[in-house]
Amino acid sequence: MGKLIGKVGVLAMILLSLGVLHSCENKNPSVVKIFVRSSSNELVSGAKVIIIGDPSSDPATQAYIDTVITNDSGFAYFNVQPYYDAAGEEDNPVAYFDIIAKTDLLQENGYIRSRVHTTAVETIFLP
């Protein structure tokens, strides 16, 4: 009976240790949020926003491209966690992206710096 209690105690400690280690993982997403505004400062829905990894940045950002259409609130939401997963978030905790925001008639460029497990926000004003 004493050996059984000892084995159950060891098993409980192992499970508790695994639970503590798993809870230390950072669960915050890596997000880039781009607001698009008109020249009159109104939010623009339906604009195409493209982010492109900047390989000439320091440190260099690996190849990455994504396109999102702004929602009714006038922003494009990019989940860039797949970029950090592929680049290795330990070795590459920062990324730089060129931004292209455009509608049928207008286009403007921008630039944004992103960090792993944070939300980076930028506003692009269309001319």
C-alpha cells in the first residue's frame, strides 16, 4: 500500500511539473494591425493592405508576404505568428514590414516594426 501511494505521489508531481512548464508558454499572439484613413481622416473599409518582409532591414526580415482587406472598422488584422514560427522567434524576435495600402484609385506606402507576442499598430493615410 505504501509503494502505491509513493508511485501516485511521484506521478502527481510529474503531472504538476508539466502543467507548470506548459503554463509558462507565452500565449500572446503576434499581430500587425494597419488602420487605413482617407485624406479627410475617415477610416476606409475595403482597402487592400499588403505587408512584405524587408530583407534589407537590420536585423534582416525573412521573406514574408500577406494581404488583407480592411474591415468595416477600417483596419487590416494580420496574424504574423506563422512568420515568427518559421523564422524562429528565439533567434528573430523582431521583424520589419513594408506596407502597401490601396483602393481602386489611391495607393500609399508605409513601414512597421513588429515584435513577437505583441501587437504592432500603424496608420496609413491615403492621399
